[in-house]
Amino acid sequence: MTSTSFDAIVIGGGIAGAGTAHALAARGQSVLVCESQPHLAAKASGNARGLLMPYVATQSSPPGRLYSRGFRYTRELLHSLGPRCPFYHQSGAIQLPSNKRLVRILHESAPFCDGIVTQRISAEEASERSGIPISTPCFYLPEAGYCDPRELTANLIGSAQLPVTVRYSVEVTALTATENSWRVSLGTGEDLTSSTVILCGAYEVTRLSQTSWIPLEAIRGQTAQSFATPLSEKLKTLISFGGYITPADDGSHFIGAHYRHNDMNETPTEGDTAEVISRLYAALPSISGLTPNSSRVCFRASTHDRLPYIGELPSHDKPPLFINAGHGSRGLITAPMGGEIIARMIHKEKLEDLAESASIASAERIEKRRPRVHL
């Protein structure tokens, strides 16, 4: 058995883990990322396309403020990667009024924008901007876009020769608190040590004894890719309709997503692919005749209030244990910011512009959901 020490150990190699490792390594810390799969972004972060879209809210609500700040943070991060970021496309987005909340905002109240451009547009304007016929007034979000989350994850961890090491195909089996550090036990029999451990493995963080009580639910989501048709190839923007469709890249659209509770089937099904496509046709009758060419299943981690858990976990163990998880379907806009928040906490830096987001997404709020043992 060997023992190796790092300034910080990040458990999970998806967007949350990569964003956290990047923020810590940028401050000069040696970081080890432990990934249970043979490659990065193997699970929920492994879709071919991830949407970077503002959240259209009715008012200055906690989710609206959190997602607006996260949207801006991820956009700034993508731009900071510069020429190494050809996988990001600022296409703009059309948001159809797909639920009662959006219908109310569209017709009755001013949307909460928080400095992000959000325009009400007519069906005619929507058709012109998107490139395909749209039959209803909707919102236009010109700053929205999409990227390949796999490429983003790889670039965050590998950027600028930061001191980040990745161990692949390793399972963290236990955490043991000592006086000043954590002992991280791997399935290989190896022990690692660090004063700082951050859990970024989505719903799988509950496999450890210290965090088995945390209320995280795995939500099954199935997406599809489909060959474009002559009409659908004219699509210029993202369109969100409850599901979503991206403009065609290399002749294919990315379409999502089917979500199901209490279903841990990892295999895509034809029925779920058909449902994803039928929802698209119902929202956009002008698009038809698509031929799916692949499907993918992933499991997103959802919290009781649909806000992520970011920060130090409430615990009597020392040293502190941090979490950046529970991002649901909005991980692209909250997980990287979560990594920066945690890095500032660890280094005792002022949160300043991220203070409110840290408060909204604080991990402390799950303490009231910890099971109580009565003796």
C-alpha cells in the first residue's frame, strides 16, 4: 500500500470536477482528480452538446439570480480559453412559451434579465431569426449558445499546464478523517492524503458513508442525434421548447431530452427516442422527417429544491469536506461557478460578485434534511 499527498483531491471528472480542479490549480495547488471511468466526462457531462442558456424568470427569484450569474460566469470562462475553444458556438436561442410560467412572463409581466439580453419577439421575428417557421410569439436570447461539454472538461483540466493529475478507472471506496487531513482510500488498495477533498461526482457522492444521507436523486435522461433534412439544416439558433434542438453540425442535430424518475436503465430505448422526437414535432410542426442516428442515456443529480449544493458540508469531522453537485440539467451554467466559489472559500478569499450565488446554492441548507437518530 502506498500513500501519496496532494493539496486537493477532487472526486469526479465531469464538468463540476473539471471546473473545481481548474479553479484550485489556477491558485497553484496540486490537484488530483479521481475519475471512476476510463475517460473524463463519461456520464452526465458526456453529451455531445450542452446548452448555455439564461433562465427566463418572472422576478428576481433565487433560481433566476443563481442561473444568471452562472450563465455569465461560464461564458466568461469559455471566452478566457480563447483560441482553444472552437467548440463553443454563440448561436442565440429561441425560448418557446412551453409552460404556464413562460406564458405568463411572455404576456403579463417583464422578464427578469439581470443584465442578460432577453427579448420578446413575434412569430415572424422568431421565424426570421431561427431560419425555420415558428408560429407563436416567444423569447429571443442572443447571448445563448452551446458547446461540447467533453471538450470543455478536457480543456479546463489541461489548460495552461496547470498542476492537475488525473487518475482514471479508480473508485474512491472510503474517506477517513484524521487530525489535519483526509485519507482517501481507492479500490486499488492505495491510500491518498489531502487536507482538502471536494465531492463532484453527481448523485454518486452518496456512496460514501459521510454523504450517504444527502438527498440526491438520479434522473434518467435520454437524448438523440438525428440527421438533418433540407429544411432543418436552415436552423440557425438553439430552440428550447421543454426539450431542445441545436443547429445542425456535420449534418446532425442534437435533440433532448427525455427525463424519468425511478428508472436506472442505462440502455437507450427506441420508445424514449421516439418520445424525444415526437415532442420536437409537437412544438415545431415545421420540422419533420428526421432520422435518428444515435441515442444516449445519462443520469443527472437532482436536489429537493432543484438548486445545486455548493460549499462546505455540515459535518463534525475535520478537516472540512466540500461538495459541488446536484446541478440537474443546468450543470453547464452552475458547476464551473461552483468550482470557483469553493476555491475562494478554501483560500479564504472574498466571494464578492459570487457571494449571493454561494448563499443561494449553499450546501448548508441540506443540514435540515439530515436523518435524525433518536436514542
